[in-house]
Amino acid sequence: MNELLLFFREKLTQFDIRPPDNVLVEEIQYLSHLFSANQKTNLTAITDWQEAIIKHLIDSLLIVKTDYWQHAEKILDIGSGAGFPGIPLALCHRDREIVLVEANQKKAAFLHQIKDLFKLSNLRIISDRAESVAHCRQYREQFHLVTARAVANLPTLLELATPFCRIGGVFIAYKGPDINEEVITAQVAFEILGSEFVKSYAFVLPCGKGKRNLIVCQKIAATPEKYPRRPGIPNKKPLI
Ligand code: SAM
């Protein structure tokens, strides 16, 4: 544990992210639970500790380096899977209200275990599809920040995420190194949904683990009520 803690702390410091050691320990404990649960339920393809620290924990936390993190009190993460990026953020920032929307029941059950284990009273887990949740008054247009990592292409994501954002709020998509074409393809979706591309943040992950782009999409007008369309449609027939 000590070696992993040192590794984690050193790599995070490279990004000038400095959570207290007790939080870093919790983050590593979370990975440990993930690895145990992964033996029964398929939750992650990554089984190496250092790789998981970089590609799961550090990658999830990079969003705190954007200009949009500081004022994001209410955050929603779509398609959290085993919890990325939502759980690492919730462990580091217990003052933020974070909602995870995950359609897969087994993954949502794991997220509930983690919430209970770490007493994350700032976390709410919804086991349902984003297409349905986005039509609930309680969640629609309520969030300062919406996130999604490895869930769908940008036009589909915009349809799922934009309805949750407040006007002036942002959706930040975790994407790989090549984003230009995806942003261009999403122009129709931006216009229909009342959002616009603002900027992207580029990061290089430690130890040659790849490049990460965070694409910032800001909501500038109310999203028409008909969006998102029925479950599965945003993916099958993206707004392009
Ligand atoms: N975000 C996590 C990560 O980066 O490790 C999980 C990525 S996994 C490839 C995609 C997840 O999104 C799956 O767990 C899937 O069940 C969930 N998902 C896909 N479409 C969804 C939707 N429309 N609503 C809610 N969850 C969805």
C-alpha cells in the first residue's frame, strides 16, 4: 500500500493535484474493492495496480484542472460503470453533490457498495438509462457539470448529457487524442440541443499511458423537451 501511495501521490503532484494522504488511501482502497469484485463481475479490463492508478484514478481526477470545476456544486456522471470518473471525484470532494447514472444493474450494485463502504453521503446512484432520467423534473437542467467517459460518440453524448445541464452549465466529455472530427460531426447536435463547443483541455497521462482530451460543451439555451429521445435511439440514430 505504501509504495502505491507514494506512486499515486508523485504522479498526481505532476498535475499539481494534491489531496491529503487519507483521501489517497481511500482511492487505493476503492481500487482494491474494484479488483476483488472484478473476479465475480466484469467491471474493468485493467488488473495492474499502477495502470489502474493512472488510467482510472488520475485520469478521472484531471477534470479538477479545468476552469469549470471550481464552481460545479452539482455534478452528474453518465454511464459511470465501475465508477469512473464519479467515484474518485466523490472521494476527493465530499463537498460536491454527485449523481451517477448507470444502466447496468450489476455495476450499479457495485457503486452502491462503494457508497456505503466509504460513507459517501454526497453520492446518489441511479440505476437507469440516462434517456429516462433526463426527463425527470428533479434532474432535468439541474447540474452545473455533467461528465461521461467511454460511453458513446459525441453527438450521442450531447443528446444524453445536455438536458441535465443548467443553462450556462457544461458537459465535459472524456475523450482520447483525436477529437477534431468528432467535434465537427457533432455540429448538428450542438445546434439542436442548445449547446456549443467551448474548448478542449489536453493532458498526457504519466508513464506513456496515452493522451486525454476533455471536451467542454456549454449549454446556451434550453434543450427542446423531446430530447433525449427514447432509450437506445440517441445511439442508433445520432443527431448528425
Ligand atoms: N465511465 C466508465 C469508465 O470510463 O470506466 C464506464 C465506461 S463503460 C465502457 C460504459 C458504461 O456506460 C456501461 O457501464 C454502460 O452500462 C453505461 N451506459 C451506456 N449507455 C448508457 C445510458 N444510456 N444510460 C446509462 N448508462 C449507460
